[in-house]
Amino acid sequence: MTGVSDKPVLRVRKSGALLVAALIAFVSTVPLAGARWALTPLLLVPLAAGVWAWRAGTDVHPDRLRVRALIGTTEVPWSQVAELAPDPRGRVSALLDNGNVIRLTGVTTANLPAVLAAGGQQMSPAPDTDTDTDTNETAPQ
């Protein structure tokens, strides 16, 4: 069947508090925009923030990831994902086999196991950073 959209196994979005904040900002901007006609374009700022908060995120399918932004969508097959790497702030990026990096909007280290499970991917164990203790120890004298 053509035209049938497949639903993602998991949708990861930013906090709903961002949408509420954008709504509050929009309501707060109305009196300012109503004071002068020239200030009316200010309403576009909280409106754009609200659309971004509602739309942006990562959809996980069994065969691919779909990263959605305010404008545009990027789809990446799981076969092209070499690694999912967290940064120091807990955000996760996909490192692709061609060297490109895609930030996975909404995905954090806290929900990374759910993303991997929804995509049918295995989590590889963390690399062992321990070195051989025999070579690092000094013999007592």
C-alpha cells in the first residue's frame, strides 16, 4: 500500500515544559505586539519556539532513525550508524560510517537504552580502561 505512514516504535521529544514556556511567551508578547503595529513580528519568536518544541525530536524505527528539526528531517538507516556517543552534557549524537555526526534531538544518556531496544540494536559493553596491574605495580623493596 502506498501512502501509508509507518509509525515509529519510539518517539523521543524534548520536555513538554518547552511547549508550555513557548505558549506563555506568546501570550506575554501579545500586549507588546498590540501596542505598536511594527512590533507584531515579535509574535513569530515564541511561535517558532513552540513549533520547534512540538516538532523536534527523534523517531526510532526498526530499520532507521528519523531526526526532526524545526525545518527539515534527516533519516539515517541503522546500518550507517557506527556509534551512538554521549557528550559531557548527556546529549547523544550518532556517528555515521562516513564520518558525519548527527545530534539526536531529545535523546539523552538516560533514554539511550530505550532507543537502542526500540531499534533492535545491541548495546556494546564499555571499553575496559583497566590496565594490567602487574605492569603498573612496583615491587616492594
